[in-house]
Amino acid sequence: MDQIILNIIIAIIVLDFLFDRIMESLNASRLSKKLPDELKGIYDEEKYRKSQEYTRAKMRFGLMTSTFSFILLLLMLVFGGFGYLDGVVREYTYHPVWMAVLFFGILGLASDLLSTPFDIYGTFVMEERFGFNRTKPKTYFFDKIKGWMLAVLIGGGLLAVFVWFYNIAGSFFWLYAWLVFTVFSVFMMMFYSTLIVPLFNKQTPLEEGPLRQEIENFADKAGFKLDNIYVIDGSKRSTKANAYFSGLGPKKRIVLFDTLIREHTTEELVAILAHEIGHYRKKHTLKGMAISVLHTGVMLFLLGLLISRPELSQALGADQASFHMGVLAFGLLYSPVSLLLGIVGNRLSRKYEYEADAFAAGKYDPDPLKEALKKLSVNHLSNLRPHPAYVYVHYSHPPLLKRLSHLDTHSKDD
């Protein structure tokens, strides 16, 4: 039975890799050297050529990293690498909590170290080549250290709690784990910007002036209680711009990247924030969290049904069943379900983006939002003609041309 499970896992990994290659090939087929008619007025010839080069570079880089990960994972499965690591961990401890923490800690550290050369190349070579990178080696190094510390404190802490639940509640551990996950998710949604973000970026209140006044005026008109508007030093790492809304209740805040403020007019910035407020007014954040919590509950329930089966651990080369080996095997078997749920989630996310655009168009003005979206796409060298199948599978936001067409059907409310 364990050999059958291993064969199924290998088949899933191979099919997933081939599926990704097909999607990438379809997307690459849409690239062209000549500026398409539908993009005239958005890209000029030179900027379009550069965007196509950037897209091709990202595709080549993605193929290289995914192939490396694919081969490494296959080798670990075929030659029993996970079982070997399980044996090494057992030489130091038999305590189930420490075994799980050490096992996943070693895997996580090894994976991060192996991927670091690719990450360095992506940041300091590819992004640098196209003018996006602003990360200094010192910043990169300290980001890495902080990331490891958070992984140990948060990831290791949650894992330890889940293993402890498993040892006292058996297959019903999923219910306790689900409750902890839900509480943790709500906590992080409320306090992520105040607890985690400051470890990596500086956030300062938006200074008094025309921009803040316009934002506050719109928020008041839209019936949105706005207490916090912050500017984050995104230019510390990249020239790419963004804005986001975070928090719940009194802890909600709007965050603008400093690069966004530099590149857009006041009207465009208010339109972007109108879009973000639209997400809040349409309760997209709460709906997304509810769906995430439900999905996690179902996944943990299925894990609870299967975690105790020794065949899962044995399929990966372990001599004895354990929580950590069972979780790893289940995660690999569950990946097709994750892919399907991801597709459904992306489709829903695209729907939410259209709704937020419509809110911004109706409550503020569609024209500055359209101009802002165009600028963001051009400044990011975005691929504006992705293959529809690739969009369906991978895009959480509609492509620019679709959003512009949708905005053309909306006007400012009288």
C-alpha cells in the first residue's frame, strides 16, 4: 500500500509540473515583438519591447527554479530522503513535538538555503537589469535573518501546538487546530501592520496636505471611518508601487507605498484608495477570511481522518508512523485539491476586483482610476496580453484591458 501511495504522489508531482509547463507555454505564445493595436496609447514601442523582455526573463527564471525544485523533490522521494531525515531526527529525540519541529525546521532551512542563490539572482541581477531593484545587500541579509526568526517563532510555535493537540486528542486534533488557526488569522489580520511590517519597513503617517485632505474628504463622503493613513518606504527594496488596506474594526488602516505617491497624481491616488475602500465596503476581506477559514477546516478534517494511517509515513520511507511524516505526505497528496481551490479562489478574487473598481468609479471617478491602472502596469512592465487559460488558473486580478473595458461601462454617480 505504501508503494502505491508513493507512486500516486510522484504522479501528482509530475502532472503538476507538466501542467505548469503547458500553462507557461500558452502564455509565452501571446508574446510578440510588434506593439499590438490594443496596447497603443498604453505602451510605446520601446516600453513594450522592454516589457516583453522582462516577461521572457521571468518565464526563463521561473522555469529554472521550478525545474530545480521538481528534480530535487523527485530525488527526495525516489531515494527516501524524507525517511532518512526522519531517522536522523530520531537519533536526537523521540518527543513528538521536538521531532516535528526539528524535521520541518531542517527541511525549511535547507530549502531556503538552496533557493537563496536563485533569490539573489532574481533580486540583484534580473530585477536590477530592468531597473526595479533598490535592495541593498545589507537589507537583504537582515531580511533573511528576520524571516528565519519569524519562521521559528510563529511557524514553529503553531506546529508545536498542533502536534501537542494531536497527542492529547488523536484524530480529533483537527478541531482544536482549526480553532487556533482561526484565532491566529483574525489576530494577524488586525495586527500584522503594527507587529510584523515594522520589522521590515518604516511606516509614517501621511503628512497634512492636499493629498490627505482629498483622501479624508472622499472617505467621509463614502461613509468610511478612516483613522489611519500611512506611507511605507517601499522604495527601500523596489521601484514597484502598491497600496493596501489592512486590519479590522478600529485597527484598520490604509497604507501607501512612497513610490506610488511619487508616480501618481492626487486624483489617481484617491481613485486607488477608493478601490481599496470598495473592498472594505463590499466586505471582501471578511468574505475572503470566512472562505479561508472554511477551507482550512475541511483540510484539517481530512488530515485528521488520515494522519494516523502508517502507510502515509511509510510511503515517504519512514520506518515508523509520525505526525510530521503524515502531514508531509498528506500535503503532497492534497496538492491537486489546492490547485482546484486556488483556481476557484482566483476567480472569486477577480470578481471582487471588478466590484471594487465599480465602487471606485461610482463613488469617485473612473477616469483617474483607469489612468492609475495604466501607469501601474507600464511602470511594472506588466504583460498586458496574457493567455486566457493562464489568467483563469493563476491571476487573482483581471488583466488590465479587461479592467479598462469594465470601467468603461461605469460612470460617476450623480
